Amino acid sequence: MKKLYIILFLATISGGLYAQTTGRESTSSSKKSEKEQRKLKRISIFREQEEGENLFQRDFSAGARLNTDGWSGFVEMGYRKSRKVVNYFQFEFAEKKDPKETKRQGNGGSGFSFTERPFIYGKVNNFYQAKLGIGQRYLIGGKANKNGVEVDAIYYGGITFGLLKPYYLRVKSQEGPEKEVKYDVNDPNNNFLKEDKIIGAAGFGKGWGDLDFVPGLHARAGLRFDWAHFNEIVSALEVGVNAEMYSKKIQIMAEQKDKQLFFNAYVSLQFGKRWNRR
């Protein structure tokens, strides 16, 4: 009988120890499984941001544009409308230049021409534009992986606030050593177009008090290529054409034809960030 009690006692202890060991192993296995699931979830989110389809609801970027007739800088805000369409607003500040613009060195009032500001012979006005518009990006092809490129067609249009700033020169004068003059078609004796009388360009601050406002419209079409590894980052190159129409003819050069309609090609780079609305 004693032997039977001893056997039962040992069996009970063994069962308890086994249950405890099994419980510990089960708890450890459960914790390990939860840790692996969290890791897999992080990997999945990371892969979605890196390689998945771009479905972020908002984006903001800034960039620079090189036009065949000048330059511009811009900021852009996008709002996703659907899987393939993003509406965006853009503000741009630009300057147009005539292809005939070339810088020359003046005669120099002090006798040392290299000490004077270079000037652009025949330039009448600096022409700046502040543009505000709305457009759409339409998805043509998404990137299949992090090394892919997203391609969008863009179409865009808006209003333009043209600013004509008179271009001033420092010239020799019979009334004194020198004076600052702007182009005046009614006064051919003000030496503005007499190269041997030109000392150099006036300072950049000259002429802002004589601004002339010219309203207009603009439209643009092109293709955008976004090569960013992560969908939440904007890294894009855009190429296309741009057209602008103003309420009157714009004079940039004295000896060139004034234009009311401008047409150019462009290439731009922009960088920014995407996010989801909270």
C-alpha cells in the first residue's frame, strides 16, 4: 500500500511540473508569435509606403522651372479626388526674357568700365508674372516597385498678374556727370540707346515705383515623372508646354516686336511630401 501512495505522489508531482513547463512554453511561444506579427506588420507598412500604389490624400511640394523664355519658382498643393486623379493648386512667380538679351559692359563714368554694372542694350522692361491656377494630374502608370517611376499627365490653367518694371540705365549727360534714365520713345536724346553714352545698369531697386500691371490668362499641359523610392515623398520632373495671353502687348526690348501671346516649352524639378488627412 505504501508503494502505491509513493507512486501516486510522484505521478502528481511530475504532472504538475509538466503542466508548468508546457504553460511557460506556450506563453513564450505566444509572445514570440505576437512579436513576429508586429514585425511583419511593420514590414508590410514599409513595403506599402515604398512599393505600393500611391493613394495618399494630400501632397505639398516646391520647385523651380526653366522655360525657353525665362525662369520661375513655384509651390503646389494637391488633393486626391480618386485613385487616378489629383486636383492641385499652384502659385508661381516668373520672369520672361527676350532671346535677344545680352549683357554688355558700359563705358564707365570713372574711366574703368569693369567697375560698373553690366547692362542689357535695348531692354525696356523687366517682365515678371505672379500666376495662380488649378489643375489635375491623371495617373498614366504607377510604379511597380521602389525603383519604378510614376507617370502622370497634367493639365492646368489660371490667371496671371503681369508686372512691367521699367529698366533703368546710368548714362552720360550734358547737364551733369551722369543720370538714370528709362526708355522714352518721345525723347531720343536721353541717350538710352546710345551705347557710347551708357555707363552701366542702374540698381535693381530702381523702377519699382513705376510698375505697370497687366492681367492675363495662362494654360499648361505636360507629363510628370515621379521617381521617389517612397510614396510619401515627392521627387518629380515635369516637361511640357505653356501658353500665356495678356490684355495688351508686352514690350521687353526696344528693337523687337511686342507680344501679347507667349508660348514656351519648359522643364521643372520639384520636391515635397505626401500624407493622409486625419
